[in-house]
Amino acid sequence: MFSVNILTDLGLNDKEAKIYLVCLELGSGTVMQISRKSAITRGSTYDILEEMLEKGLVSKIHKDKHMVFTAVDPEVLNKRYQDRIRNFELVMPELTGLFHKHSKPRVRYFEGAEGIKRVYEDTLTATTEILNYANSREIRMYWPSYDDDYVKMRIKKKIFLKGIAPDDEYGKRVRKEDKISLRKTHLLPSKDYKFTNEINIYDNKVAITSFANELIGIIIESKEIADTQRDIFKMAWAFAKLVSKR
């Protein structure tokens, strides 16, 4: 019965799942009929059916001096499952708050070109705008198809990015494409601000990628760290905006 695992994922135990499917196949059946088809002993089948009756997984009627059991409509199970998800989502903010109250920052480390790509893939999960310090040249040297592989996907996911980058050939090219790239970029003098690594701040995460000497990436997951870096970016953004106007 290929659906048993799916039903156990919904909270039914293995025998309940088997008996539920048998009831669906039979339409309705006596304890004996259900026992034979499920290969579960008659005594156990009766006990399980009574428990399922209490859980609202089956119904029972008396027919021709026999008790006949019928499975509830699968749509009922689907609605219950969806209701559980909605109820869980309602308490998610409170649960998340409790988790972060005592949790230590989670740090993930990545190496090499593929590792760097994993870091960028994570930024595509952002539910907030991405705040970014970057050297537009560095990433495109190591990842030539960066704009096609990453930027287009970010646009598709409608994730807005605010970026600060060196005012060089690559930086100018990036800023020129801001409107079509769901992005706003401010440039700083490249002789003073080189940015040999890139920092992305989003949700409760800070992602750092370095292109100097070796390719490494780090994702720090911490609300406190992300909020602090977000405030620092606000100051840098105001400064970069002023410099750009000049």
C-alpha cells in the first residue's frame, strides 16, 4: 500500500493507516473483512477501529446484525492537516521568539566556487530586501554567468537589493542596470573602498563571501547580529548616497 507512509506522516500509526486504506478500498466492511484484507488479527483490528472511531477517522453503523465501518472522506483528513498547519503558523512568531531568546548564533562555513554559490542560493530565500556591500568585479571574475544564474533568479523572486560598491568600470555597469535588476546602487571611490569580500544582510542572516587568496563563504544566523549589521548599513548607505550626489 503505497500511501501508508503518507498517512503516517499525517499522524496515523502504521496499523491505522493500513486499516484506513482497507476501509477506503472496501467502501465499508465488517471487522472480519477488514481484518482479512489488512492482515491484522481480528482482535487488534477491532481495538484499532474503536480508537479510530474516537479520532473521527472512521464511522460505524449496525447493519444486518454486524458492525460495519466506513472510512471518513479523505478531504476531511486534508482539512484537518491544513488546519494544523494554519494553527502552527499562528504561533510561529511566539515560538521563534522563544527560540532566539536562548539560541546561540548559527554559523555555516563554505569553501570553493560551489560553496560560494550555496551562499548566494541562501540569499534567494530572503523575505526582506537584501542589503549588500560588494565588489562588482570580483564575483563576476569567479562566476562569469553570475548575472544569468543569480541576478535573474533574484529578480524572478522579487527580492529587492540595496548595494554599495566601488566606483569602477564594473560598478558603473551594475548601477546602469539598476532599474531592470530590481536594485539600487550607490558607488564609493574605488581607490578608498575596494571591498575584496561581499556582505549580504537579509532576514536574520549575514552572509560573507571572500574572494581574496581563497574562496570562502560564511552564513551567520542571528537576529541580534543581523539587526546590528542592518543599522551599520543604514549609516553607510546615507554616507554613500551623499558621496554619489557629489
